[in-house]
Amino acid sequence: MAASAAPAVDASSVAADQLKSFIERIERLEEEKAGLAGDIKDVYAEAKGTGFDVKALRKIISLRKKDHAERQEEEAILELYMQALGMV
């Protein structure tokens, strides 16, 4: 007899209240995440309305998430690839 990939779960073995609590917490966090995503979209729209390039803002946000060494490595690889393609 082959072992199943997932253990059999009997409804009586599941702590229904705990499961429900996890599901409700995740749902609340998903709602908050959607609200924050809307707020971020609004800030980008406001920046665009005042003349800023949103694509450049997004790139700067992405770069600021990385540490200095990671940015340097990424820039070096980009420079190498651009040289290989005759773009610089």
C-alpha cells in the first residue's frame, strides 16, 4: 500500500475555531493590503500629476530596497551586457 502525499485529516481532528481564526486574519490582512495598494496607486498618480516620471519613481523605489553591494553587482552586470550588445 503506497503512502499518501498528504496525511488524512479527519474533520474532528481539525481545530475548527483555530482554522476559522487563521482564515479571518488572512482575509483582514488581504483587505488591508488592497487598501494600501490603492493608497500607493494614488500617491503615484499625484506624483505624475505634478510632473514626475512614475516609471523612474518605481525604479528608485526598487533600487532603495537593495543594499549597496547588490545594486553595484546589478549595475555591473547591466553594463557588461550593454557593452556586449554595443549599446555603450
